[in-house]
Amino acid sequence: MKRDEMDKLNIVLRVVFPFVLGLLLIASVSIFGMYYLQKQHIKKQSYKVFENVSTILSQTITSDIENFVGTIELLKKDPKIIKYFKEKDRDRLFLYLYQIYSDFNEMYNITHFYFHNIDKTNFIRIHNRDKHSDYIDRITLSKAFETANYSSGIEFGIYHNLTLRVVAPIFNEDELIGFIELGKDIDYLTRRLSKSLNGEIIFTISKDMISKENFEVWTKQAAKNIYYKELDDFYVIDSSIKYIRSELQDLLNSRNDISNIEVVNGRHTFHVNSTPFRDVTGKEIGKLYVLLDTSDEFKFLISLIIEMSLIVGAIIIAMIFYYWKYVKKTEKKLNKAHEKIHSLSIKDGLTMLYNRHFFNDNVPLQINNAARNKKKITFLMIDADNFKKYNDNYGHVKGDIVLKEIANTCKELFQRSTDMCYRVGGEEFVVVFESENDEYSHSMAEKLCKSIENLDIEHKYNDGYNRVTVSIGMCTSDVQEITNFDHIYANADKALYLSKENGRNRVTKYC
């Protein structure tokens, strides 16, 4: 446990310290470089910013693709994902992955999470559960299909928004069972580039790529439709500038690349540069515009540097404090969520005993462990007597209380590390434990049967007892004789049947 805590601490340090150093570096470059940049010729400054766009854009996309690939690699190693996908269990796959997708969306802005069948039909959209089974006609999926390898790039989605996509094949023991796809809307680049470049960013796309009807549908669906405009030959699909005036619209209509052209937009004067924007095939589909506001280039320059130093310093201190707290808080939430998910996956929600799924996985391990300890293994099949009558007459709420009391009694009696209690059905329980001999196993079974009777829970419809009782079937075997744990399970079940037949509230040993 101490080692785990140290690992968690290292995670925080590895994230926060580089972040702090990065903030300090960015702040230093921004503050001390501001005076030099502001003094340069406006066109030179504008073109310099424009040159940086391509590099930052490429690095951002490359970094996101690398993050997607790493995330997909982790997902492909999860046996539950492979199992549910191979079994085409759409509901369980969605329930298992939705929280993971929500975390991805919050932390990494991932907006698209797909699983596709090998025939290129969609199996499930984790981000849109109700839409599935449609044929996916996209280049990234086709390339992944043809190469049986990763494929990535920027491409149109079904709602005609530009999306960065990474698609990878999923194999199960060298058998291709489908594809996994992660993506994020490209408009996240607008805010990121705008912030990092201290400029404005506009994306336009050729009208050849989107019909007017689809564009109108898209703008209605989009939360930021105030930014979207129709031009002569292009659509503005994203912009960090809220209002685009006529003179700027005329410039955005040009099919030629723009280089250091000055334009007035409202109260601001911008120097504008543009570059073609290409999709995954390399086809030019629109343009990326970088606009540098030069309205008050040298106004209050010295005072601005002083003020910026104070403001940035305060922001850095606040962000360092917030980020540290945020990472710690997020780490704690993730650990709690992981523990909760793990607990829910192996335990019965009502009684908190181990569930049937964990029973199937764990009993073979118990048998192997008993073999190493040179002990016998005992199965106790436990069934609440006339429990349906109890539920019918006392109600399911009280019935649940009875099940909890039986479960608690099992846990109180069987507390050794090798003792395991399971709820395998409605009122059916199994206790599996190691024993030296049959006498010990039988005495523990009798003690359990008596302890539950001594709970003295009224049950008028349990004939002959008038209280809650259980019937127990017991089977003790040498582990060397067990070839299949279903066999010993069946023997214990037969003994339970005999307990029921012979009057209930008793232990019957399988012979």
C-alpha cells in the first residue's frame, strides 16, 4: 500500500512540476519577448505569427494522435472490452465504457468514441448510444481496414463537422474482430491556436464540401452558430472572432492565399495571412486564417509589460494552486471510481457478498490454493426455506433484509482468508472453504444452519418452524479428485435437495 501511495505522489509530481515549469517558461517568454515583438515591423510580426501556425497546428495534431494511440492501446488490453465487443454485447460494453468516455471527454476533449464491425458498420457509439448499425464510409476507417493498422487524420463526420480521427483494428488472439475509433471536433484547435498565438483564428471550408441544407442543419445544431457565416464560395465553420464584418468577409471569399493584407473589422485592424487546410487525403478543403490585431500596437507598451508581469504572476500562482488541487482531487476521484467499479463488478449489490461471476472465476483459484495447502475443499449450498412465501407475504423489502441477515451470518462465521462467501442466486448462497477433515466442515455447516435459525426472524409460512431457516447441502472433496469444480458444485446441490426433501432446516452431506 505504501508503494502505491508513492506511485500516486510521483504521478502528481510528474504532472504538476512540468506544468509549473512550462507556465513559468511561457510567462517569461511572453513578458520579456513582448517588447521586442511589438517593436518589429507590423508585417514582419504578422508573418512571423503566421509561420508559427503551421508548426503549432502540426504539433498539436501529432500530439493528440499520439495521445489517442496510447489511449487505444490501453483500451485494447482490457479483457472486458474485448469480451463484450466479441460477444456483441452492446449494452454491457456501453455501461462499462460510458464513464471512461466521460472522463476522456472532460480531460482530453475526446468527443467521438466508436466501435465498428469488420464490415465497416458501426457497432456502437459510446458518445451517442442510440445511433448504431449504419455503414461508415470514411477514409480513416477504410485505411485501417485495408492495412490492419492504425489510421489517422482530419475528416468529415456524419454531422459534417471536421474531426480528428484515429482508427485502430482490434484483434482477439490474432483474429480481427473490429475497429475502435477516437476523435475530437477540430474546433478545439481554434481556441487553442488563438490563445497560444495571441491572435485570432478563422477556419473556412469550400461549399463543395457541404451542401447548403447540411450547413443550415449544422448551424442549428451547433452551440456556437453565432460564429458561422455563409460566404460566396466558402462557409466559416469556426472563428475566434464573434462578428465578421463585410470587409473581412470579402477577404475570406478569396480563393488565393492571403499574405499580410490589412483589413478593418469593426474597431479593430488586423493583418491577415492564410494557408490551405487539407483533409486526411491531402485534398484542399478550405483555408486557415491567422489575424493579428495591430490596432494599438505601441500604446502603453511599458505600462502593459509591468501590468502583464503582475497579472501573469498572479495567474501562474493561482493556476499552480488550482492545478495541484485539481490533480489531487481528480486522482482521488479516479481511484475511488476504480475501486467502486471493481467492487461492483465482483460483489452482489444487496448483500455485498461475492457474486456469481466472481464465483465462477475465483473457485478454481480456491481449489488450487487448497491443493498447495494440502487441504480438502468444502462446498456449502445454502437456500432460504420457503423464501418465495416470505416475499409474497412479508414483501420484498423485508425479504431483502432477510437476505442481508443470512449474508452477514455467513460472513461472521467464515472469516478466514481462505473462506469465501457468495450469493449465486435469489435466495441461494455458497460458502467455499478449506478444511482438514469432514468433521470440521460438518460442524461449521451445522453452526451456520443453527445461527440463522437463532436469528429468530418471524416466518409464519415456513411450516414447522415459524421462523426463517435455511437448508444446506455439503460436499467435501480431496482437491486431487476434482477435475471440474462444476462436479463438486452439483454434488452439493444434490445434498441441498435432500435437505429440502427431508424437512428443511438441516445440513445434508453428500456421500
